Amino acid sequence: MTYFRRGKHSVPGTLDKSRDRLAQTGGMVRGGLARHSRLALAVTALAGVSAFGLISAANADGGETPTETQAITNVSAWETQRQAIADAATRAQRAVPTVTPSASPSASPSSSPSASPKPKATVKKAAAPKPKPAAPKPPAWVMPMKGAEVTSCFGQRWGVLHAGIDFAMPNGTPIRAVGKGTVVSTGWAYSGYGISVVVDHHNGYLTHYAHMSRDAVAVGDEVKAGDTIGYEGSTGDSTGPHLHFEVHKGSMWNQINPDGWLADRGIQTSC
């Protein structure tokens, strides 16, 4: 252990000077930390060497007094303080971030997307209109009164020949030509038949429609199957509204059974 002795240099004076230098050095260290932390560390180390030099000089005189013992204690405290200052300087140096100038990103021209050609709109061709179904071909032959009831057939009746078929419907029901032809007779042309119409079908046959309430055609008119030629009635020798229908072969008054003739043309009766 080293003790201070009284001699050329007084210990209390030496310690006072050391404390003054220490305070001055600590102030320099604290002020320099904000600017140059590395310089602060060097100054602190230099201050420590100087202090130890003073202590060694004082130690050369020898001797031990209570004041010397107190000086040793103070020097130990100073050493602790110096180490704390050095540690603080080291921490301050680490805490100061190194600012590296960042390279500003170079502005590169933004490449605009190239306009791609728009796809051509697909033009749908209009679908060809479907052909309309052909209208059904009208029949060549029809019933003279559609839906009528047969009340009398061809044959003998009350001792005389009933030369046609009687069809009954409400009075005024339209009467139709059974096939195409030319009107050759109308009105009150024949006794007992009342108002009647005769149509020549130009195939060797004529049809006669009797007891009409009125006719709807004139001599020379061309008619086709289904055309209205008159209306049901009860004119002439008649007991009630009905149509008396006859078929003449070759010429007038050569009547034949209309039932077979109509059947040959696809028209069925109840006779």
C-alpha cells in the first residue's frame, strides 16, 4: 500500500489542485461529448494519467497522516468518477447515429402502356327468317251445311221419289257450294223448290240447293268449295227450315244419290 508523506509538496494542496483540474477536465469532457466523442475519451484518459502522476509525486515524500488517508479515499472516489465519465462518453458515441446520405432515387420516365388494338366487334349475322309454314290447302269438296243433321235421305217417300238429301239447321244458316264451279241458276227458277241455286262443276255434274230463305250469288258467278251461296229457309214445298240438296249427272233432272257421290269425294253423311 502506498501512503502520502509530508515533504516538498503539501498533500492537501496537491489534492486541491487535482480536484480543480478534474473539475476542469470533466467540464471539457461534458462539453466535448456533443461535438467530438472520440476527443472526449482522449482528454479523460490524459486527465487520469496526470492525476496519478500527482499522487505518485506526493507518495515519494513518505509518511502517513490522517489527511493522507483521506486523500487516498478521495483519489479512489475520483477514479470511480473518471471511469463513469469514460463509460458515459462511450455510450454517447454509440448513441450518435451515423448519417449516411441516401441516394435520391433517379426519376425514371414512366413507361405508358402501349395501347393495344381493340378487338373488332363480332357482328352476328341476322338469322334468316324461318319460312312460314304453307297455309293448308283448302279442301276441294265440303259439306253444304257444316254440322247439319240429316233428316231425310235419297229414295222413295210417301210413294214418290225423294231425289235428294235434307239437312236441317237453324233458319238462316249459311249454305256453301260443295265444290268450285259456275252459278247457272238462281231464285225462283223451279216449281216447288222455292228459292234455289244451281252450280255447274264442269265435270259432268251439277248440284242443286233448294228452299233457301235468300240467295247470295248471281248467274255467272264463279265459286269455290266453301263459298256461301245462300241461306237456309223454308220457301217452296217445305214443312220447315232445311236444305234440300240434289246431284244431277250430265244434265238437269237426272238426279243420282248424293250420299255415294259425296262419299267418293271424302264427305260422309249419316244416310
